[in-house]
Amino acid sequence: MERPRGLTEHRFVGDKRTQRVYDLDNCETGAAASEVADLVAAESFIVFGPDTLAEARNRGYRLSPSCTSAG
């Protein structure tokens, strides 16, 4: 999946509305791309520091079903 402008330095992007996290390196392009585009347009996303799935889970986010776990 191509990373949205402004998120080129981040791999994991969370949706504040649904508490889902998207792994931009390991998401299927169809459903996930439109979901990520929607959350960027709504400006309801969060990035994590450090940029890891473990940190996202630590903050209560769960991996989106449209992404595979690789991190």
C-alpha cells in the first residue's frame, strides 16, 4: 500500500474512532486503502512512538482485519 502524504515516515497508523491500527507495509490494498484514506481525510488518526505494533497494542489498538501481522 502506498503511504498517504504526511505519513511516509510511519508504518503503523491508528484510527482513533475504531481503535484499529493499520500496518501500511502489510495491508491488502483494497479495503485497507480506502479505510486509511478515510481516516486521513477525517484527520482522526494517530501514529505511535516507537513505530511498532507492540506500542499500538500497548495503547489499546488492535490490528485491522485487512492487515497481516508481520511486526
